[in-house]
Amino acid sequence: MVKLIAITNTSYVEKSENTFIYKFPSSAKFTNKSKVGLVSFSVFNSTFNISASRGNNTVTFVWNSATPVTTTFIIPDGYYSASDLNSWLQSQMFANNYYVTSNSGTNVVYFYEIVQNSVRYSIQLNSYYIPTSANATTLGYSQPAGATWAYPATNKTPQLTFGTAFGSLIGMTAQTYPATVQSTNQSQISTITPIISPVNSYILTCNLINSKYSIPSNVFFSLPLT
């Protein structure tokens, strides 16, 4: 006899993070010949790859203008792709006036970016030099309204610093990129395999199961995150 059991959010145990309890409407008897299996599974992908609990939510940005400015950015908990990280970082640069405009203010120009290099299965950090005042004039750049910084005396690249936890996410060792201020554009590609998604599957367990062939012994299904 096949019995379908629907486990929904009403079965979720608050504050447990991963436990659902199903109470049978009447007494049920199980033997060592009973079987349990998964018919279907539907869940939102709410597994964060960046969070305070993972310790990978902080980066430090150095805006190398005439007087360098160092700012620590805290990334809100969430699931980020390389593109999402780039959008978030540039939103912080915009909020702090770490950018210029071109074409009479119609285009915003940023000097740091995080991009995916799909050909190399890597993530790439690009740092573009902040120009001198004379070079900015030649390039048609203008400082944003409210900017308190001045152009450097020589072309200088901004820098990004992060720890091991964030570095493993994008496939780079913990350090500053570029390591020293440069006068030309710089690119750094992942030196280790990026682990942009630290969780690649959900492992389902059930206390009706006790198998000597699996660890833990109550595993009955593994669902890859796609």
C-alpha cells in the first residue's frame, strides 16, 4: 500500500533551521520491509553564499585619490553571483562618490569591477587607474556633485582587500588587489577554483531510516541545487 505524505511549511519546526515534523493522523506501524521515497520536492533557493555567519561579508576598498580614502564595506546577507557582487560594489562606490562621469554627466565611470571569466572558469578583478586632473580633462571626465576628493598627482589604481572566506568564494587568496598602487590598468584572475556556491545540494534525512551504507545513517535523498 502506497501512502503519500505532503510535508509543507506548516510542518516546519521554528528555530530549528532544518527540521520538519509530520504527525500521522492515526497510528502507523512500520517494519523493516517498509520503504520511504521522495515523489517531488519544491523549495525556494534561500541558501546564502555571503553572510555574517560565514565570515565573508566584509571587503575594504581604497580610493587612491590625491589623499587616499579607505572604506570598509559590509555586504548584506544574500546569494550573489559575480555580476551581483559587481553591482553591489559599484553601488557602494556610487554612494561614496568614488566615480566620475563622462559625456557631460550622462555616463558613470567606475574604476573597479568584479566580472566572471567564463572561458577560464574564473572570476576577474579589474582595477582601472584614477587619472590626474590633466588626464581627466583629456578623457572628458568630471567629478560627481558632492565629491570631496581630488585627482591624484599621478595615475593611481584603487585597491580591494578581503579575507580568506571571501577569497575562496571568488577563487583568490586573501590579500590586496592590486598588491601595490599601479599607474596602469590591472587585472587579476582566480588562482584557485571559485566556490561561488558553498552549498551545492540539499541532503534530506528521515528518522524512519537507518542504513549502514550511508553517512549519516538516516539519509534518503540528495537534491542538487540547480
